[in-house]
Amino acid sequence: MKIALSSKGKNLGSQMDLRFGRAEYFMIYDLNSDEFKVIENKGYVSSGGAGIASAQQLIDQGADIIVSGNFGPNAYELLEDSGIKMYRGSEISLKELIEKYKLEQLEKVTEAGPSQKGGH
């Protein structure tokens, strides 16, 4: 099972980025093997539709779960339709967030957040 986390950096000690579509990186962590990889978010530099670009990228990466701060309406709908579970994180390390997920201490996202327009 793969969990994707929006990230400000490239390692487990990096803080989560609360901006799903505008996060600079995503960490894809395999809960079965404890291995991870970091990818650059294609939506980070997008002039529009960042959330959709980010969502599609994580679907293509085979993510089963995503932990971030806010999921805009378009990204939320695409992820929901793809069967991906979304959880709300906070600005703590990715390692801490993974542990919180394993302990079932993260809040499941059940509705879209506000749309974020442009900017970094």
C-alpha cells in the first residue's frame, strides 16, 4: 500500500506542505516495504489546474492514500472517483505523519476544501 504526502523537502525529516496542488514535492512511501521515493510535483509550477495535475500524477504513481492539508474541489473529486483515501495532516515531519497514519490518528477528509487560485 502506497501513501503519498505533500512535502516541503526530500527526506523523512521534511515538513509536510499543507498546499496539495502547490506542494513542491510528494513523498511516495510504501507501507509494506518501508521504502520511499520523492517526486517533484508537476502542479507546483502550473499556472492553473495545479490540484488536478497533482492528483493525476499521484494516481499515475499508484498512491492508495494521500496526506495533505487542503484538497480543492477538482482534486478532491478526481481522487474520490479514483478510490484514493485522503487524510488531513499538519506541518510536522513526514516520518511523524506516517506514524500517525499507522496509529489511525489522522483525520479522514470527507469533503473538498476551498479552491486555491494560483500563486505559491
